[in-house]
Amino acid sequence: AVALAAASALSFALPTLIGADGIIPVAIGWVLVLTTINMAGVRAAGGFSLVTVAIKLVPLLAVVWLFAERGVDAVAGGVALEPFAPMPINLANLASATALTFFALSGFEAVTAPVGKVRDPARTIPRALIGGTALVALLYLVAATGIQLLLPADTVATSPAPFADALVARWGQGAAMLAALAIAVAAIGCLNGLILATGEIGYSMALRGDLPRVMARTRGANTPVVAQWVGTALAIVLLLANASRATTNLYTFIILLSTAALVVVYLVAALAARRCSPAPYQRLLIALAIAFLAFATYGIGLEATGWSLVLLAVGLGLRAGLRRINRAAG
């Protein structure tokens, strides 16, 4: 899904170079390029992520600036802010919005993925996990609210790049193209982080015997190249499947399915934390987290949740079989 988002943003920014037929090849190309970068080690992947994050911030901060400027103008009696889209507030709509927002902010757990490659992890990981997530949530909340109040609701609903559209009126088409490129870079940076996390998780599972031991092979600075390429191969298979017109809804379904799978991960983490957290306020926070996960599951829907449970059962069966094979192999 992220690879497709990156290719689609590039297609919007460079329509003469990347047409609709080129989105899948470009997405696959970026998956291969980023896997090659990750093969150079976690330092190379981390450095690339820092560059993409810096570029990603440009359109977000530009929209925040325009939002603040329009807000001041509206207070002074100038051009008013756009009204929010009329939408009935009910349980189903709130649950759907919660599920989509949950997907947009998920992935913060990947900060724990690098196996033995983080300096002072007891201090660094909590700071990155809590501080980084809070900062991103705040920035996205302000920027996304700004888009809703800068553009008419029907424009936001139909636009392939609303951030670019928000910049056109003030700085012209050139700024819009740069914003679209920055959005593409943001998706590419996200894809880079996911490839890093996928390789590290596969490597960690292989070390424990949950996956074939060949995926625990490394090179250089303990870089799990085999696990990285296995994850890349699976991603390319999904991209090729999405190229078929018979699977045009696969993109949306993958988003819902991955979100449903993450709910299981977070639920297990919450239950584990409950066992280690005797303080009443800690248990209260964990109870609120579990209630949120239940509400998000309702928003995800029965189909995606059911398939995630089916895949979980298949995964548990494969895990049991692989552990038995690995033990027999010594």
C-alpha cells in the first residue's frame, strides 16, 4: 500500500514521465532500490530516513503556515475558513474514522525492531516511541485540520493530492508540484522504514526458530539480507496482484487487513503490560487502550477482522511446524 502511494504521488507530480500504466513498475522499482539501501546496513537506512523526514516536513509546515495565516485573516474579518463537511456523527462513522486514523498512525512499534542495533535502548526507544509518536500525531492533526479548513469539502474528497491543491492558490503550480514530490518522498521514506522493520522482525523470528533459519543469515554489520529479500519478494507479489483489474479493491482491503492484524499485536502487548503493571493508574490506562482497540476493530469491519484471524491461525500453524523442523535440524 505504501509503495503504491509513493508511485501514485510521483505520477501526480510527473504525469508526463509516469502514467497510470507505470505506477506498478515504479512501485516495484522503489521496493528494490530501498531493499538495496537497507542491505548496506541500518546506518544507511536510518540516514536515508532522516533525509526523507526532513523533506516530508516541508509541505506539512507550509500548510500549517497557510492555516495559521488564514485563521488570523478570518479573525480580522477577511477571508473565512471553509466549513467542515456535513457528516452525521454516529457510532458507525466514528468507528470508521477511528480505524482509518489508527492505520495512518500505526507503525510506531517498528522503533523496537532493530535487533541489537540501538545505543542505550532502555533510554532511546521510549523517547522515540512516546515523544516521536506524540509529535507526529500533533503535526498531522494540525496539518490535516488545516487542509479541511483551507479547501472546500468536495475538493478535498476528490483531490488526489489535497496538500498540493492547498498550496496552489498562494504559490502557484510550481509549489504544488514540489509538494507532490515531497509527499512521494514521504511515502518512499515510510517504505524504507517498513523494509527495515520487516527484515529485522524476520531476522528476530528466525533466531527464535519461528521462521526458517536461513532468514537469520546476515552480512556486514549484522544486516539480515535474507529476511529483507524475503519481505521484498512478498511485497512485489502483492503489487503484481494489485495490477490486475480483478483486484482493484485490494489496496483498500490490504489497509484494513493490516490494521486488523496490528490490533492483535497491540492487544497482546496491552495484556502483557497489564501483567507487569500492578499500579492502579497503569491498569486504568491499559484498560482504556483495550477499549480503544475494541472500538477500532468495530470500525475495521467483520471481513478484514475475520481474515486477520484466519491468517493468524495459519501463522501459528506454520510457526509450530517450523519450530519442530528447526529443532529436528539441530
